[in-house]
Amino acid sequence: MGSNIEVDYKENKIMRISPRVNESLNEEWLSDKSRQAFDGLTRQRLRVPLIRKGADFAENDWEDALSYIASKIDKVDGRDIACGIGEFESVENIQALKDFLNALNSFNYEFRHNANLSIPNNFRTDYLFNSQIEMIEDADVILLVGVNPRLETPVLNSRILKAINKKKAKVFSVGTPADLTYHYTHLGNTAAVLADLASGKHSASEDLKNAKLPMMIVGHDVLTRGDSHAVLNSTRQIANAYKFINAEEGWNGYNVLHRSIGHVNALELGLDFKPLQNKPKVIFLLGCDNNIAPEDIPQDAFVVYIVKY
């Protein structure tokens, strides 16, 4: 979302925090992360390396900390080294971590079981949100696949509501039903529904066929399914069978909605999130603050947490 933050560094306090004006994106909405950003400027800032000593952390200088990490790495094979990429990490940070891991003969870019993505990354349009967010308001039919926009992206959900009010857009959903604050037609929660839509056998196929500017939003949960490739193949068949991609209108209504910009940036670099074959003995956490289950980290693993200053 972005924000403008005015800081009095002498007094070490926030003077003013406000949304950065970007009408095409956020309409001056401000995310909770940005609104509470002053916490990172005033409290609990990591300024020196910390090494765990029992239940506490002890401050160390950089030379000792790096030597300690090097001693742990030297004892393990590259196959036993893995990393986790945080949800807000930049392309530059991920590339630096990738180069570091590759130098150690490690290609394990994700250790968390619930974060393994199975998605083709040969073509960017297969994994990006291809429509500009303001284009949602122009859609006349919107197909939601495995996504709850009210819960995952409230601002995007408000754009869908605008499409309903502005263009009387019809909204169809495949997946778990939920209260989205507007009327929609629930088509079912199985992959067979997508196959029927692609073949034109479903009752909603006629609405997709008659749409001038249809849009599809595929959710993150689809990408973590065991049959994700088959489901994504069905969604692309639907996009090709109808007018979700219309070059004449300059329209690409096929969208994948991720929950982590870090994973999108990793896909941009060609990283493949394959399930681990071995239990990691060394784990590098690049800004990983969420979605780390205790069972994902072996008790004997050495963990290095990398945080931005």
C-alpha cells in the first residue's frame, strides 16, 4: 500500500503517518503493517547479532557471529541446508540469498510444509495478477477460484463490489463458500466444476461466453493443493475458451492472487519451491515472521534469522 512517515529522529518518535496517495491502487487506504510501522522505528530494533544462550539471546560482534555460522555450515552437506523466504522480501534480497545457498550447493528455497507452492513459472502470466487493480471495476463477470477476497485482500474485495454496483457484474465462486458482503453464485467446491466450465457443460458457461470483459481470480490455496497443476490447467483452459484474455481489447483477466510478495519475487527469479527430501540441519530465515510451524523446524537444526535493518 505504501505510506508517508514523518519521523523526529532526535526525539525518536513518529510525527505523522499517512497513506501515500495512489488512487489507482489503494484509494488512500493504509495497511495495518504501514500504520504500525513506527514500532519498527522506535522499539525492538536489532542492531547487533544475537546468539541464543539457553532461553535468552546474548549480543555478539559481527566477526564472532559470522565465524559461528560458518562453523555450523562447514559440518553439513548442501542438501541439508534450506531457507525460508519472508512474505515482504525484495527481489534483491532473495537473489543474494539464492547466490549464497547455491554457493553451498543448496537449492532448497523453502522448508515449510504449508508454504510449498506448486506452480509453473515458465511464463509470468501464469502466476501474476495480470489485471491492474482498477480494471476490476470494468469486469462484467468475475470468477473466483479458491479465494476469499474479503479475508485475503479487503481493498480488492471493495473493487469487486464496485464492479457489481457499476456494471452489474455477475460473480461466480468455486471453493469454500463465505460471506463476501455481496451476492454471488456458488458453483461448487470441486475441481470437476472447473472442468465442466472449460468444456462448456456447466450452466454458468453461457454467462462466461456472453461476457465482454470477464475476469478470473485464482487464490493462493489452489497453489498448495496436491493437484494444483491440474486445477491451474483447467483455469487456463477456461481463460482460453472464453474472453478472459482478449488482445483486441487489451484485456488480460486471468489473475493469480498470492498472499506473499516474497513468493512472487522468488518466482520472478525462477525459484522452484519443491518439497524437501531431507530434514534440514541448517535453516536460513530471510525475514520470515509468519507461518512457521514448530514441527517444520527439527529440534537439532541450526537456525539463522536474517532481518533487514
